[in-house]
Amino acid sequence: MEKGMLSADLEGLPEEDKHRMATLIDQLQIRDSLRMYNSLVERCFTDCVDTFYRKALTKQEDTCVRRCAEKFLKHSMRVGMRFAELNQGAATQD
């Protein structure tokens, strides 16, 4: 969430409450980032890693993990952009 949007939405609140809300929003964003990262790791590992004969990934596994991570991140970015578009459209209708 943008800090400017946060300020406008919380304009009538006391400073202490604004600070609490900003802290809460930051914590939620960190939590969501960690969830996305964990989901990425779990999904790509499950889909790509087949053997445990070596410490390092095989070339095929490495390529698979890289492609998987790239797709996951591109998809997440696109979903985020689409959500922002929809959110902005909803805000202008108010």
C-alpha cells in the first residue's frame, strides 16, 4: 500500500493510531512476502527436484527451478498489477 493512500485514508485518526496502522500494514506486507517466497520455494522444489544423490542440483533441476521461479514471479507481478488496476477503478467510482 502506498504511504500517500494510507495518509489520506487515515486522515481523521490521531497520530498514535496512524502509526499503529502503518506498523500493522508493514507487518502484513512482510508476512505476505514471506508466504509468497515460501510458496515459491515449496512449489519449485516439489516440481523440479527429483533426486538427492548429490549436494548440488543437476543441470536439468537447476534449469527447471529457474524457469519455475521466473514464471511464479511473473505471475505474481501480473496479479498484483491487475489487483492495483481493479482497486484504482473501484476508488474512482466512489
